[in-house]
Amino acid sequence: MAQARSAQLVSPFGALRRAVAADDIVRALRRLGFTQKQIANATGATDRSVRNWAATGAIRPAYDERIRELSEISLLLSETLTPRGVTQWLNARNVLLDDERPVDLIARGEADQVRDAAEAYLEGSYV
């Protein structure tokens, strides 16, 4: 029991589940393996903006919505994928998304399509 609890505390997904403020979410996504540039691309922001969010937690509402969508979809995928698998799935072209990258759709505000594709993946659909 103690081992399972300590493993959960160390898990990058555990940190992401607990993250509420933008700075915590950015740090948790970085622990999963996302680069600053990947987070910026997924939110439609600049690298500098992501750096500022990590430092201050101050974020504009549109970017806040996108970073939370990225976080939620990452947690959804964590049901079956490793942290590396999550970042690869989100950055790879996906046949369920007309060969677009999930992060590009999230950046355009089309996270619902990505969430649907992630759920289909979890149910066994080919991607």
C-alpha cells in the first residue's frame, strides 16, 4: 500500500491531476515530456508566454482554456499510455483527425475532436 502511494506521488500524471494554476499545469506537462515549444504550439501561444506562465501563473483566458484542454486530454490518454506515449500521440498525425496533429487542433480551439479521437483510441480504434 505504501509503495503504491509513493509511486502515485512521484507519477507525472499525479502532478498533472493535482495541477490547478497555469504554472502548475505547465510544470506538470513538462514532467510528462512536453517541451516548452510543444506547449506553446498546442495553446497557440509563444514560447515566451509559456515561460511566463510557468514563472507567474498569469495567463489569458483563451490560452488558459487550451492548456486545460491539453491537460485533460493528456490525463484521458494516461489510462493506457506512458508519459512518452501521451506526448507522441498528441504530436503525431492521426488518421481519426484527417491526418492532422492533435496539438494543432487544440491550438485552433478544436479540442472536442481531439477528445473524441482519444476516446476512440482508448476503445481500440486504429490511429
